[in-house]
Amino acid sequence: MTDYRSIDFSPIIDASADEVVTASHVRDVALPSGGVLALITLDNGRDHTRPNTLGPRTLDGLRIVLDELAARAAAGEIAAVGITGKPFIFAAGADLSKVSSLATEQNARLMAQFGHHVLGKLGSLGVPSFAFVNGLALGGAMEIALHCDYRTLDSSAAALAFPEVFLGIIPGWGGATLVPNLIGIEKALEVVVSNPLKNNRMLKPQQALELGLFDRMFGSASFLERSIAWADGVLTGSVAVERTHVPGKLERLTKWPAAIKIARDTLKARIGTAARAPYVALDLLSAAKDNDLVRGFEREDEALAELISGDQFAASIYAFDLVQKRAKRPAGAPDRELAKPVKKVGVIGAGLMASQFALLFARKLRVPVLITDLDQGRVDKGLDYIRGEIDTMEAKGRLSADDANQVRALVSGTTDKAAYADCDWVIEAVFEELGVKQQVFAEIEPIISETAILATNTSSLSVAEIGANLAHPERLVGFHFFNPVAVMPLIEVVKVPTTDDASLATAMAVAKKLGKSAVITADRPGFVVNRLLAKVMGEAARALDEGTPLPVVERALAPIGLPMGPFELIDLVGWKVAAHVQDTMVHAFPERFYASENLHRLAEVDAPLVKSKLGKVEDLSKAGRKAVRLGSRAVDEAEILRRVEDELAREIGLMLDEGVVAAAEDIDLCLILGAGWPFQAGGATPYLDRVGASERSFGRAFHEPRVAGRR
């Protein structure tokens, strides 16, 4: 048994001199029934843009306050202790900047132990403790609440979650032990493992209440007053707190191990085994069925020490900073003040992609959106699709009735291109053929105003060539979405030499209003994401063509931790599209990219692959085998992996030399947001440094110092 009181925590406290400290302010509140509740308010003195965080000095301040309150409780001066946050924010969890900067194994263990030591005091004050969660509560903030005896929740709280697994660690201040013993193993698996792996899904207040994480929920207008009155009722016995979700003996004996096995098998099928944190979390949740909090907290200490000091946490923090900081201040973006107002949008086309664009622009910009096509039948089909999607969103509660009616009214369609005359932004979504795109721009440019922006959604063609015949090429930008349009968070904004700052600034402003992250790229074949995915798909196709069994190829890239195998990706993209992308890249760089005739052959087969129930690719189908022509020189998984690593490193090095993007960080940002590359790898470049591919390919690393753990 670890005696946290005997541990010297001064090394991590002393090393945190620059921490933004969240203070623990105490005031006494008179209870309606008599007696006093000592109310702690967490407040870092900053506005809502800098949430409360929990670093070593913050924890030390809370420790001092809790010790003082325990002494007051022993003296009979207070009847209870409550803890809440500054307006709208309880706390955003551990201070990740401090965690990552103190990330040696010894310091990581100290951070875990200090959290257990301080938060554990909330349950041993000698009087009942209450968490009044008045807003955003993530990770360590949720663990503060769990260590309290009772919990209330503001119905307007922005988000509640345990995001640790998403960041390459685990809830290590009690969460992995307390959550399953409070709400049961199945719900704990959802909250601790599944949600973080679903793009860091957060809980809404009602969901958190229904799960059993909180005892009561009150409206924001009088949240604190009602919470204190409720706490008084608990103290006097007039309020009974029932927790029906707490697991019993039968669940611990039967459901618990079964749920863990199902979760483990599902994880392996969906994300492979490269990511460490989800499996460490599973191990902790599994062990928590003993309901031994002391042993559980010790297990968390060791798990955090291992994970925080490892490569995957360092890479995850690198990736997190890219998404949270660099994506909000894109490299090379002009002054935002140069952006032109966009009061009406035109979408050329009415097919599926064009209809998705129109819906997104109408929902996010709330301006009129016009779609056109060659005949009214196509226009009507596009409008029907858009209205159907709006109906679905309304039925699911994602749009209110008023919002749904507004969005419906904003979208219109016609075959008359003259209707584009008053559009400020026109984007084409027609066939991926240079001549077709040039033709539609030639028809539209004389109609629209000279200040309107022209955007192309091309995924592989030269933006400059598309605009070669424009009278005003300075207002042309590439605006490359990823499919599905509403879900994927990246837009590659392609700047050609003629693009002026006002047009580029407008494109960046539009992307932001659409809720997307934009990365500025040069007008080079494949831009960023498709160029690098073409490398992955090309090497997979090469190995297959050589005679390597497809299951071997599909498994080969598992150590990278990609969201899917190469042929699963090809099947998702579409065989014809994948073959076209490969052909395009080979045409641009014949000495470096590989195009396979077998991709074209498989594109003609209705079902070229055999898949598992979970959608994972198992092998070529009979029809697929019959269609291909394979060699007899199979290669093993290690060879395929090394080829992909070295080719990616080489290509990224060339892209940086070409100035496709400003820095390696932008390559990683594109891959994380546009292709789902894993946080725990850090995108591509930190991983390629760690495995030596960058050194092998061009003699140096992408990052110095390396993005790696510190054991």
C-alpha cells in the first residue's frame, strides 16, 4: 500500500514555476438548516478563453485548503465542503503543458500519485463533500467530482468527458477505478474507451446524469443556490440519494469479464493494436472489478508512469497542439481583415458532392445558396437530397424546427446560370476533368461580379490549369473538401501564384465559418493528403502485384496505427477513384509513384473483396482473384512496412523542399484531420523520425529534438 503522505512531491512543484495556477478560494455558506458549508471555488483569474487547469502548483494549493478544511471539520466548525468552478467552467483537467514538460517516468509517477493524494482528501474530510459541477469538466475535473461524496450538475455545462485515451494516457487520478464501480462496466467502457476513440466524443449533461455519474441536475439560472439547498437536504436526511447503476456481485462475476473481452476484440478489429492507451485502460477497468480503491489507484499510478513517459503520449500532445493551436493560426494566412463578405454562395453542380456543399454552406453561413445543373431533373434531385438531409437532422434534434425551416428556405436551384450574378462565392463541384472545369468557369466568369471568388474542389488537377483561361485568375483558389463533407474537418486551401491576398483571406474565413480547419498548400499534384495516400496505396498495390497475399499486405502497416488497412482504404475511396489518383500521380511523378493495372481490373468487379462482419478486409473475393494477374515474388510484412515508411519520408522531404506547405507540422495536420492518421503516432513525421525512416531516406530527422518519450 502506497503511503502518499510520505512522498516528496517538491520536484514536480518546483519544476512548475511558470504554471498558470488555478486558485482554490474558500468562503463559508450558511445552510438553510443551520451549520456551514465551506465552498471552494476553482478560479485561475483568467476569462473563459483560459479554462481552469490542474497542474502541480494548483494541486498543492488545493491540498493546503483541504487540510485546513479537514481541521475545521474536526473542530466542528463546518458541516460539509463543496467545490465548484468559475463561471461556466469547472476545470479542463490536468494542465497538459505541465504533464508533457515533466514527462520522465519518475515525474509521471509523481504526477499520478500527487493527484491521488490530493483528490483523495475530498473523501476523507470528516464531513460530506459535494461537487457542484457548474460547467466544462474534463479528465481530472471529472475525477475531482468522483472523489466527492455527492455530485450535482449544471444542465448547461458545455462538455463532460474523460478524454485521456484520446491523448495516449488513461484517467489516472481515480477515474479508471471509480467510474466502473459507480456506473457499471459497460457504461464505463463507453465513457473511458469508446467515446475518446470516436473523435473525442463528449457527454451532454443529460447523458452524464442518465449514466449515473451525477446525482442531480439543476438549471443554470439558480444552479449553485439549488445545489446548496439540495446538499442541505442530503445532510438533514430529507433528500435520499439512490444510485441504481452501482454494479452488484452478479455483474462483477459474469458481465464484467464478458464486457471486457468483447471490448478488447472490438478494439483489435477496429483500431489494431498499435495504440497502447486503450488497452491499458481496458486492463485497469478489468482489474477494477475487485472494487479495491487502494490497489486500483496504485495500478493507475504505474499505468500513467508508463504512458506519460512513452513515445505515444509525446506524439499525442504534439498532435493535440497542432489541432488546437496551429490549425487556428494557419501558416501563411493573410490578414483576416482582407477577407471579403460572403452574402450569397453559388455551387456549380447538383450531384451528391455539390448537394453536400450546398447544405453545409446554408447551415453554417446562413446565407442564400444556389445550385445549378444541366437540366431541371438533376437540380430537383439535388434539392430533394438536401431537404431530406435537413428533415433527418430535424428529426434527430440536430436542427430545431426554426433552424430547419430557415436552412430549407436558403437553398434554391435553377438551370439558369444568370442567377449567379449576385453571388460572392462560387465553387464548382463537377467531374474531375480539366476541360469540364475550365468550361464551367468560362461560362460563369462573365456573369459574376469582378469581386466574387471562384473556388474549385479539385482533388488532383492543377488549380492553375483550371483557371488558365480566366480573365481574373487572382480570385481563384482551390478549396478541397474531404468526404463525407459534413464530417471531415480539413479543407486544403490551394494557393496558385496568381491568387491575391483578399481571395486567400476570404477562403480562410469561409473555411473557419464552415467549422473546418484549413491548411494552405501550393498547387502541386495531389496537394498533401492524396499525394501521401497515393504512396501508401501504390506500395500496397505493388506488393499485391508481386504476389504477396492480400491479408499480408493489409496487416503490414498495423504498427503505424492507421485507421484502416490499405485495401480497406482503397475500397472506401472507390476502386476507380483510387486507380485514377494513382494514374494522376504517376503522370506527375513517373519515377516515384506506382500505378497498378490490377487496380483498374478490380474496379470492374462488383465485389472484389471479402470482408468480416465488422467491415475489415479479409482477402480478395473469387471474382477479385479471377480478375487480377499476380507475380510470384511475395514479400513479407516487414518489407512492406519499411517500403511505405521510407517512401513516405522521402516524399514528405521532397514536398517540404518544394514548399507544398510551410512546415512538417502542416503535413501532419493534414493527415490527422484529412485522413484520420492517429494521434498516438503524431501524424506521420514524428513516427518516421522514431523508426529511422527519415534518416534512411534523406539523412536527417524532420524534428530536432525528436517528438519522443523521456524514460
